[in-house]
Amino acid sequence: MGEAMAEGRFALRNKSQLCLIASVLILAAGCNNPPPSDQQIQQKAAKTTEQVKQGAQQAASEARSAAATAEDKINAVAAGVKQGLQNGTSAAPINLNTASSQQLEMLPGITPAKAQRIIAGRPYTAPSDLVGRKLLSQEQFDQISGKVTAQ
């Protein structure tokens, strides 16, 4: 994301410098001719400024697009990592009576706050105690029921 913004600023700076050099060359070429009037100078400056403004707007638009693309990629990577952690849990069920907060958070739908409530509610005689004690809804419990035990 920072790289795209740096490229946009670099492109804007180059365009600005190019326009400034072009303006100086135009004015220098006019030295052999009668000096331009104030109105002509003003018009040339306005035209050059408009060109620089258009270049800056295009560079900003490209930078915003690059930033949005980078953000989408970062979000996709984060979602993939989370999914990999959830799917990568071992075949052995997680014991609700001994699991750490981090282990519980790897279960689908278990947030850090829910993990802490589960830990605070120990001991459990059966995984369904989570529903009976209103720590999880039945729907939430159904997502983890095959992945937990209360031995």
C-alpha cells in the first residue's frame, strides 16, 4: 500500500517538474520575440497549472486504487490464515476444562471474550453445558460440538 502511494507521489513530482521545465522553455524561447504580455503569461500559467492539476488527480486516483487492491489482498490473506488455523486443528477434540484461551479461539465463532467466559465457567461435565449455562447459543454450539470434549 505504501509502495503505491510512493509511486503516485513520484509520478506527480515528475509531472510537476516536467510542466515547470516546459513552461521555462516556452518563456525562454520567447526571448527572441517581443516579450509576452501579462495576459499571455497568465494564460500560460493557468494552462500549465491545469495540466499539473489533472496529473495530480490521476496520480491520486491510481494511488487510491492501488491502496484498495492492497487492502483486499491483506484481508484475503488474514481470512486464509484464520481458516487455516481453524481447519488445521488436530483430530483430537479440545478439552473445555483444560484448553487455553488461544486454543478455544481457534474454534469457529469463539471470540476472545467467549473463550474467557468458557474458561471462567469451568469445570464442565459435558460440552453441552456451554448451552445449558447460556455461554453459547445452540447454533454456536452446533458449530463446535464435534471439536470439543469435557473429560
